[in-house]
Amino acid sequence: MSSATDNDSNSGDLITLAVLAVGGQGGGVLTNWIADLATLGGYAVQMTSVAGVAQRTGATIYYLEMAPKTDRQAVFALSPTPGDLDVLIASELMEAGRAVLRGFVTPDRTTLIASTHRILAISEKSLPGDGRAEDSLVEEEIHSAAFHSVCFDMEAIASNAGSMISASLFGGLARSGCLPFATSLYEDVIRASGRGVEASLAAFQGALNYDANAVAKPAPPASVATEVKGPADLVTGWNALRARIDKLPVDSQAMAEAGLVKVVDYQDLSYGEEYLQYVEEFSRHGDALASAAAKYIANAMCYDDLIRVADLKTRSSRQARLRGEQHIPDGDIVQVTEYFHPRAQEICGTLPAGLGAWIEAHPRCFSLLDRISNKGRRIRTDGIAGFGMLWAVSALKSWRRRFLRHRYESAHLQALLDRARRAAQTDPGLAAEILQCQRLIKGYSDTHERGHSRFAKVIGALSDLSGRPDASAWLGRLRQAALADENGAALDSALAEVRSNS
Amino acid sequence: MAERSFAKEVLHLKTGKGETFRGEGILAITKALLENGVGYVAGYQGAPISHLMDVLADAQDILSDMGVHFEASASEATAAATLAASVHYPIRGAVTFKSTVGTNVASDALANLSSGGVTGGALVIVGEDYGEGSSIMQERSHAFAMKSQIWLLDPRPNLPSIVKAVGDGFELSEATNSPVMLQVRIRSCHLLGEFEAKDNVRPTMTVKDALEHPKRDIERIVLPPASFLHEQEKISKRRPAAIDYIRSNKLNEHFGPAGGKVGIICQGGMYNGVMRALKRLGLASLHGDCDIPLHVLNVTYPLVDDELLAFAKDKECILVIEEGYPAYIEQEIRAILHKAGARCAVEGKGPFPEAGELTGPVMYSGISTFMTQFAGDLLPAVARAPNRPEQDTSKLAKTVPARPPSFCIGCPERPIFAATKLVEQELGEHHIASDIGCHLFSINAPFDIGATTMGYGLGPASASAFNDKKAERRSISFLGDGGFWHNGLVSSVGNAVFNDNDGVIVVVDNYYSAATGGQDILSSRANNKSKSTQHTIKKAVEGVGVKWVRQIDHTYDVNKMRASLKEALTTKVKGPKVIVASSECMLNRQRREKPLKRAAVAEGKRLTRTRFGVDEDVCTGDHACIRLSGCPSLSLKTLDDPLRDDPVASIDQHCVGCGNCGEVADAAILCPSFYQADLIQNPTRWDRLFSKWRNRLITKLQTRREKKQLVFSGGLS
């Protein structure tokens, strides 16, 4: 017996809808629109949300229930129940994943409308390495969890239309057809909202008429040939170097070309020739080692010094990129301030090696220099003085190999190469892993020094590892551990494991 | 100054008899107060009733036209004490705050109020910050009602019921000379719905009338011997009067069939959840028909014995659905049935978990367990064997990252904690006491700063014990400007002065009570036409005797922030060291300034739009900047460069140009990747001229360099 349900044949008309958003994305605006849409469509609607701390950039949830309006009041629930949702709107990929985890998306009934763009969580972006979650796995899982899904990058659509994601998600909702309302009703709601109507409508239409094929990803950049321009003699020299790459193992050629470009761009052709000699030497031990050598020797040779930074910051290509990133059209005026903080170490590194070393060896001189130099400097690179200064520093490039920093970096490079050479005789895999440890050396000043100390710790483990058949696997694991956290705890425990296993 | 303006919505408060009122729960409550002739309203902001305070503030003109006094109280204790106006005078008064934290603070005044009793209706509207989205400890307000003999209303969560409860509350209060507490849960406060309005009613007596015709009655003052009489009176007179009133006015409701072998008793606030679970079990309809007898307690304290006995009569078992721990209602119902010798069994916690929110799934499984056990024959087949495939989400669970709340883009509190982290890197770790407010997000990544939080304004107080002159480190404690004026000035700062505590106190000042939605407080910078503002925190702490005070007017200056903290931790000056770190809440500031700026640009005024960026070829992908900033607009991107392994930092379009990332990079000597790009909007003729000259020269230098070397383009570099 179930008289209550018999009495009420309309109970199937209840529609439950939840919005999962990241605080600050406009989830409230979207939910209000949906409530207005339901009212306009002759439905009774109830909307609830949880305000409070969650709305400050955390995951937040809005909930709506609607049913055709009758003379009797419907009893609406105030919060979503897993397994009982008809529509789930997620404003970001991981929020869609979270909705699935919470049971809000079920294959028997839930229409999922989700934007597949990413807003990285702090845990993903704060690692020294790459801590980002795997997007493709989540995309697959959300599709298979839903009854029907409308998932694409709605943030891009909104941003192209100069609007907020709430508008494109509203378009996604209309596109899904899961609510019994005509598209024109959706547009009426947007028009009635009164603010930024045109942009909102454009974003709404963008999602409504989205064509996945029309926005297929552009061809991969690797197929674009590198163009080189310059004085004829240099171009000839470049072509000669470039030709040597064709003799390298096929799989390493793309990497070697990228490396060669970087090294020549960083310094000059003879530096590029030095690079090629190293790569050719390692390529005798197989493809894998050739690729690793091509990549990490280039990175080790192109260390980040004052000259490099000054060079990069004063290039015309940089100006163009900056305008693109900041959406500043040509012709508009932009003032650019650089945040520099050079210390005595960096100054010494950019002095002739003898002089720099002498200052470093004399603490009083060094600390005097540090007192003068070690402070934050804001340099206007759109102004003559600031630009001129950096331009002048970049012009020191031709003397770079005589400077103290180069002495340090060459020593580091040679030690790295020697270790890799020794390993390559018996274990080319280990040699590749050794070269890959260059990845640990990143950043500037303190960060750079911390990188070096991690590098030293990882490389130091070689004495325990050499000769072991699993040496290369272990070294790779140590390197991953060194990138897993800031304070080095993961690395220390991995090192302890190495020692206990030796 | 509030985060959200209700200026448009409050016009609905004038809605008259017969018209339909549409709005949020908080707005409906305000309207109900006006319909019931309230004479004064006071309260203290905090989720979920922050917006109630905002609505009242925005409705100030409407209120004063009606002769209603509104006050934004200094704390919940002040708000509760305000109800003293209803002790001798027949004025209806209402106060509001969040619970249980606010009720804790208010409990002294509430206990005194309920001891002496009231003449005019006194309504305490508590916003229950309980369950999902809550930011406080999870406790029940029920205990306050029981200990002080305050009647507790928990209406069904729909606007007509909530609005009715306001009127019932005033009348119940007056009929029993006792204050009444009206509970509204988070979701009810933010529930959008409709109800049929009535005309607003002017208070029969205003506070002006009372001031001009003072009265006193020594019987109502809490001092022996009256206090002993109050204790008896509460039990012998007021409580029976309340029970009579609840019974005769049918404040509790019955749904479903009159008889049956099982029945359900629930708190009013649980009604919709119960109905939804019954509907899913095939035992109720969407429109409220149900197959199981349902007794809904719109008044959860006191309980009406004979109503409950009548409900239990002829039933084999009843299920008590009550949210939170302890199960006061279930215990009392058991006692009532036991005393009466009733044979009906009682279930409650058992099918339901002992503690925690009664969410949809909990409600469903609790009721379904009960029904299966005691009335399985009533369940339709579909409910007995729900057939839903299990989803395997283990891989997804490992992938989806947690997203804890944090500081907004451009938040001025971020650099304070970046500086603290840098100081700790230099001087070692310290004991850090936190407080309530946005600044408590410091306990989350990437800052991971703070050990305890003991209550609003009690950050420094919670470091009181760490006061040993021989110790080589000092404690650091934080509190916000809201907490400072709520209670912190005396309980935290005054206490530290009095006990000669050498600790460091950082007052995080956002120009107003930012976390609760931007309500003004004593130190607010803005002019408020009905409030006295601009009383500085610096002067206040100096006034209670702090000798070492530093005012920082731009928290984004990480170097200065760090230097001040370091000095505070190392100075030889005795007594508390107070740093007042002031910069306006960026969320509110953006909301205020963005439209103004847009208008100014449209008018052709010269403005600068500042944003920050990262040079992708200078960034090496270590992410140290993110670990010291955590700004939502500072994220990662992958470069199309096969030579790079790790993604580089990148700043998105939501950047508000606060400069924190650049400042941190400078203070921590991280890297030269950050740049500040100031776009000149509506440039002057001079701007254009200078820019042209500069560009000409810069291009010349660039061309000169490029001519002498190889320049790569396309594909890689």
C-alpha cells in the first residue's frame, strides 16, 4: 500500500539540480538565473546555498528544486542527496570529479554540465615539480558516471565573450535540453538581469552552439620549422652546426635541435659547437642517452645569470608576448616594472673570474658589496634608463665565458659530464638518469642554492648505488622525491631507504 | 560598506496585506518582525545571519519611519543585553546572532534575562552554523534553552512557517514572560521562497516612549532574594504557561494518518528532509501527503507531554529524528513515556548516527532502517530492494585534489603570512595562536601557520600561558579587527598588558568586519551616517597601556612587514608588542571600485590598470613563489618547450594588481620573473609623445643588438 504516491501522480515532475563551483566564480549568479528561469517557466522553485568561508575560493555548492506550479505547496528538500540528482552543473573539471565522488552524478539519471578547464588547487601548484592532477582520467570518469554529459571548456567561451563562466554554463544547461524550458526563456532571464547583458548573451550562445570540431587544437608546434635570421656568416655557421644534428640518432634529433637553438641563442655558435660535441659523444651509447644528453646538457649550459635575464627582458619578442598576455593592443601605452633583487653573489658572478673570486675570498669586501647591492630594485623597462641599463648588461654576453659565474657553472657541467661518462661505459641508463638530475637545479639565489644541495644529495647517493643493477631506477626515484616537497622530507626518507637497502 | 547591498530588496519590506512576498529567508524574517510590531532590533554579524544584519542596516530608513530602533551590536553579549529593554516595558524586541558561538558569548546576558523574565516579547533569532559549510565547532543551541528556560522554536524550513514562527515567538514570550529563541539553519537563511504578506505594524510602545517614561520593578532584577524566586517561577509558572500556549495554539503540527503502528517525531527544521526520505521510500508525495503519522515539533523546548503521549498511544514504536548530539529530545520523550508507563518503544539514535548533520543520505538510511525493522510491510517493493549499481570511484578519489578555502585574489592578509613564514625561516618556528576570521586560512596551505583557535578575539588570550621571561622565543598571535573590537581589546590585549606578556600580537585590520561581509566596526575607515567610526586600533591599544605599537598601512610591503615582525620578536622592550597591519579587504574594495573605474574610463579619464605577469622564459618552474603566496590567480602553465620538464608560474586575467607576488619575490629573493604591467587608459597627449620617443629609442637598441647575432623564431625559442 502506498496511498501517498498514488495520490500524487505528479511527484515524478520534481527536478533536482546542484551547482558545484569554486568560490568567486559566480555560482550564486547562475543559481539565481536558473531559479528565475523556473519561475518564468511556470515552475515552483526553491533555491538554497551555503554562504560562509567555503565561498572564499573553496569548493562551494548551490542547490535547486523545482516542480510544476500547482495549487498545493511542494515540500522541497534543502540539500542534495547522492543518487537523487537530475542535473549537476560543475564550473571546473575537478569540481565535476568531486561531484561524481560525492555521488551527485549517477548514470541512471544525471545530466552533467561541466566546464573542463582547470583551476589548480594549491596542493597541485605548490610542489617544486609538477603536482598537477591528471585531467584525462577525470574527464573519462565524469563522462562514464553521467547519464548524459555536456562537457567542454566553458571558461574560454566566457572569457572570449568578455563575460563570466556563469553565462556559458547557463548556455551549456540550455544545450543539454534537460530542463523543460525553451531557449528563448533562458535569454529572457539574462536580459532581465540587466548587467553585462550583451556579453552574457554572447557567452550563453557560445556554449549553446559550441562545435567541438570547429575548435580542434592547432597543429602541434613541433612541426613549425625554426627560422633563423642574422648576418650571412653566422647563418652559414648555423647551417653547418644544424647539419650535424641529422647524424644523431633519429629519436634525439628534435631535442638536439631545440637544445642547439637554446645554446646558440644563449651565447653563440662556438658555444653551440661545444654543446654538439657533448651530445655526439653521449649519442654513441644509444638513443635514450642521446635524448637525455641533448636536453639536460643544453639546460646546464644555459644557466640563469644576470646577463641572461637582462637579455630576455629586453627582447622585442618579450614585448610582444607581454602585450599578448596582458591583452594590450599595439598602440596602447604600457609601463613595465621589473622586480629585481640582485645580491653580491650575482654581481661577483658577472665580474671577471679573478676579480669576482677575490671579492668572494675577502668577506669584508664581499659584505660591503652586498650591503650596496642587496636590495629590491624596481626597474622600468619601458623607460630609457631602465631599458638602457638592462640592455647594457645584456651586452656583456660576449665576455660571459670570462666571468666568475661561468667558472662555477663549467665546473658543475664538467663534473656532471664526467659522472655520466663513467656510468655510460657500463650502464647507459644510469648515465641518462645522472644527466636528468640537472632538472633539480632551478631558480635563482636561495632557490638555486637549495636546488644545488638537493642535486648534491641525489648525486651523492651514486656511491651507494654504483654497480647495482637497479641503480638507474633508484636514482630516478630519488630525483622524483627531491621534487615532491619543499623541505626535502621525501628525499631524506628515500635516501634512508637507499642506504638501508645497500 | 557591506559586501552585499540589499537596498533594492528592502523595498519589498513595504509589501502590504494580501501581496506575495518573494525573497530569501533572512529578508522574510525582517518582514515578519515588522509585521509583528517589533520596537527594536539588534544583533551581531556572522554566517548564516550576516545578511540579516545587512538587510536590517539597509532597511534602516524603513525601520526608523516605523519607530523601530536598529543597532549593530558590539558583540552577541551586547545584543542579548539589549533585550533588557523588554524587561519592564511592553516593547517587542529581537536580537540575532550566529549559534552556538554567538550564544556562548551571549549566554551571560541570556541567563540573566530569562531569570528576571520579560514583559514585552523578546525574541532571540539564532542562525545555526551547523553542518556542511559551517566554520565553527559543531554543538547544539538546545542546551542553552534548557539551562535558562528559554523556549526554543525550530519551524519547518519554508518561508510561511518561519514567518509564522516570528509572530508565535513574540506571543509565546509575552504569554509566559520568558524570552524565546528562534532557530534558523544555514540553508533556511539563504532559502529563496514566497509567502503571503501582512501589513507592517508600528510598535505599540517605542523605545522613545520608554525612555521618556522610565519604570522599574525590583522583582525583575536578578539579585537575592528575587533570583531564588525567579528559579521557582520559571518552573512553576512560566513553563506550564508555555506548555499551555503551545498546546492551545497548536504550534506543533501533525501530518499523515491519525493512527498506525509506527510514527515519526521530528524537529520542525528536519521536516523537509524527512519528507524527502519518505518520498524516496514511496511513503510520501512531493506535496506533503504521507503514509506515516508525523508529529512535527515546531517548538523543541519545552515538550508538551500529553501531545507526545497521545501520539505514542496505540503505536508499537516511534522514531525520534533529532539533529546533533546529545539527543536531548529523544531522552526527554523516553522519560515522558516511561513516567506515564506507556508501552510504545522509542528509536532515534540507533537507526540514526549519534552525531552529525542529518543530510539527505543519512535521513534516507535512518528512516529506511527504522521502517524495515518495524514496519517492513508498509514499504513498497522498490524501497525494500533499491537497485542501484555501485560506481567505482577509487581512481577518481586519488586524483581529485582537495580545495580548502583560502585568501581571495589580492587579499591583503596574504603578505602578512608570507612575511611570517619568512621570519620563521630566519628565526625558527614559533608558537602561533590564531583567531576567528579570514586570517584563520593561514592554517591551510601554503602558509601552514597557526596552532589553535579558541574563540573570537581570543587569539592573543590563547597565548597567555606562554609567558615565561626565561624563554628564548616569544609567541605570535593573530586577531582580526572584528575580533579585536568584539572582545580582543580587553580579553587579549588588556590581559597581555596586565600580565606583562612579551608576546607579539598582530591585529589584521581590513577597514571593517570583512569575513562576515563588510559590516562597519569602530575602526572602519568609512564614514557611516548612523555610526561613529574611525576610532583607530593603534590608539585603543595605546590606551590600555601597550608601549610597543607599529602601524603598517600597506600590508603588501612584505619587507616592512617582515622587518616589523622581526623587531617585535627580538626587541628588548617589555610587555606585548602589537603590530596593526592595515589594508582594505580586496574583495569588497574591488566590488566598490570596479564599477567606478569602468565609469571613469568610459568618461575618458586617465587611469592606470595594473596587472602582474611572469616572464615564462625567466621562470624556472620551482614554484617557490606559489608556496609563499598562494594567490588564486597565480597558477601554472605548460610551455611548448621540449627542454622544460616542469610547468612555469603564470598569472591569469583575474589578477587585481595588488603586487604581493612581486613583493614576495623581492623579499624572499626568489627570482626576477615577475613584472608589473600598467596599462594607461585614456592616455594624455604627453603620455603618447613620451611613449613614442621611448619606443623609438628602445627599438633602435633592440635592432642594433639583433643585427649582430642570430635571431631564432617559430617553433622553439
